[in-house]
Amino acid sequence: MNKIFTILGGLLLSASLAFGQTSISPARPQTKPVIITGATIHVGNGQVINNGYIAFDKGKITAIGEGAAPGNSGADIIDATGKQIYPGFICPITTLGLVEIEEGARGTVDEDETGDINPDARTLVAFNTDSKVIPTVRSNGILLAQPTPTGGIISGESSVVQLDAWNWEDAAYKTDIGIHLNWPVAVVNNRRRAAPTPGMPQESPAERAQKAIDAIEKLFLEAKAYAEIAKPEVTNVRFEAMKGLFNGSKKLFVNADGAKEIMQAVAFAKKMGMSAVIVGGNESYLVTEVLKNNNVPVILRETQRLPDRAEDDVYLPYKLPKMLQDAGVLYGLTGIGFWRQRNLPFEAGQSVGYGLTKEQALSMITQNNAKILGIDKTTGTLEVGKDANLFISNGDALDMLTLNVIKEFIQGRDINLDNLHKQLYKKWSDKYGLKTDL
């Protein structure tokens, strides 16, 4: 009974979030050229343009440079003197748009499917563009994301979305880019178990993990054989979803933290002829040579955390990006879950105090993430011909004390920066007569 009341309470809370606040409509397409002048422009590839200008039209960047902007007839001019311009941040591996309320409201959680093998489960069609969490994340400069499935052995497939849309079709930026695999780990179960059956062999954690790896290899070999059939007599929807892994149109995102598991995953992907991405990679610094030689990038999970083992350097998570940078391994960064992704720029900024330059830290969540997700030809840096995904900040975007996004564009569209947090702040500021510039 208590569980029922908890679920009902969560649903009522969800309804209040959905209908109790002012709606934030997606922006309309760009109708006239825009030129932003006088700002410090962080290109995203390490280059910084002082007193720069950037122009865009019909959603694409048309000019960028230092000094006076050429040909401004009929354009909207934005004076950004003393301000900073950044490429929109990109958040990979997230449940943003798939989860609204973590506890007590299962109807708002759509991040996994029943069963262990679900390569055909597409997060794109489950992406909730009406989420009240998205605008709070977007207000910190995060303009693109990769809603990612969780659970099971093969969790499903993910797409890249832009975070200002009416529905999932509008949100789609690059569809079905990869399949997500959770690599088996030899974990010792310390919970109380029933006494072993006399005469029955007992499996060690390592044996159980190897058994799971063998099953994964068997499944992928079957999927690869299926992919080689031009016109299968019987359609297998799971194997159909996995075809892209073998023709190079999809990547295999492997959740693996330990050095042993990372090496196993890299060898497995190489054997199958697949392009792999390691997600997590807490011990990736121990196997950088393997990662570099096999061109396998790593998406690190937040820097602001404790290390896995008591004997590790307590600052190891802060130092990991610099270690991979020095080793020549392509690396990106994500946060954890969904709402915590609003801290992504500050997670990147944390690494600046431990070896990275500010521009390298910026590249980690712009250019690098774009390369890993396969969207670097259209976004990730501020260059002519790429999408106008960018924002203006009053201060350093990687510093939680100074980040203040005052203008934001996705494919040239002027984005509404309002969100639920700002609405509540204004409401209670009005009640107590406090001044606010929101």
C-alpha cells in the first residue's frame, strides 16, 4: 500500500511539473543574418580570437575572425564587448530526456528495457522534449546530448539530439549512432548465499565473467553472419539493429572501468571489426598504449568524484584528462545521470587545476565529444560552414562562479533561456521583495 501511495505521489508531482509551470516554447528557425561583435571567441580547437566577430545565417556560420565584421547589411548586430563566446557544450552518455523523477515515479523513467539483449531499443523515440530538466541543463550552455539506454548486457542504441525541440523527430541531430554494451566484470558477491550443493562445481567470479564474455562473442558472431546475408529469409530485429556495427555506420560504446576489462573490450572490438568507444575508463591511464594503437577513444565520467580504490591518488579523477591528453588518446567527458549534466562545464573546469589548459578542457566537452560521436563535421567548433551552435557568457564558462549564459543559439535559432529554477527563483524573490535580473 505504501508503495502504491509513493507511485501515485510521484505521478502527481510529475503532473504538477508538467502543467504547473509556464511552458517554454522551442525557438523558431533563423530568418535573418546575425553578427556578434567585440567578444573573446573560444573556437573549441584551442584557438582564441580576441575582439572577434562571428556571423551566421540560415543556421550556419558564415564568417568568423578578429576585428570589424565585414558586410553587416540587414543583419541583427549583437554587441558582445567584454563577453565570451563558446561552442555549445555536448553531453554524451546521459539519461537526460529519459528520466524526469528518479524515485517514486516509474512512469517518468524510460531508460531501460526488460531483458538483457536489447540492441533494437532506440532511445530517440523515448526522448521527452517536454522534460522540465532539459532547460535547466541547457541554461549552462549544453546544447546537444546523447540520451543513452542503461541496463542488461546490450542496453540498446542511442542518437544525438539538440535540446530545443517540439518532439523527438525535431530533436534528432544524428540518429542511431551506436550500440551500448556493458562489459562483464569479475565481481565477488559478498552477500549471504545458500550453501553449495554437494558434488556441484562452483564457479569463481573470473569464470562467471569469462562465461558471459563467451556468450557475448557468440551473439556478435551470429549478428555478424546475419549482416553478411543480403536478403535474410527471416528478419531478426535485434541483428538488424546491429548491422551498422559491422559496416562502420555505428559505434560500439562499451562500459568498462578496469584496465583488464578495457583491454578485453578493445581486443573484442578489433576481432569483430568494430569501432569501439570506452565509457567510464577509470583505469584507462594504465592502458593508454593499447587505446592509442587501436584508435579507441574514452568518454570519462565526471571528474568531481572519489577514486575507485583506497590506494589510488585521491586526485586521480581530476588528473585523468591530462594523463590521456599526454598519451595522445582521444578523450571526452560526461557527467552522471540526467540533471547533474548541468555541471558538465564545471567538471571539465576541474581538470584545469590538474594539468589541462582551459582550451584543452573546453575541447574535451566540445570538439572531442563531437569527434567521438561522429558529428564533428557539423558542430563542436566555431568554423565557417558548421552549425551555429554557440552561446554568449558574461564570464568564464568553465567556472561555476562566473558562468552566466545570456544568449544561446542552436542551428542559428535564438533559444529561450528560461527554466523552472529561474521561475521559482523569481517567484520567491518577488514574495520577499528581492531584486533579481533573471
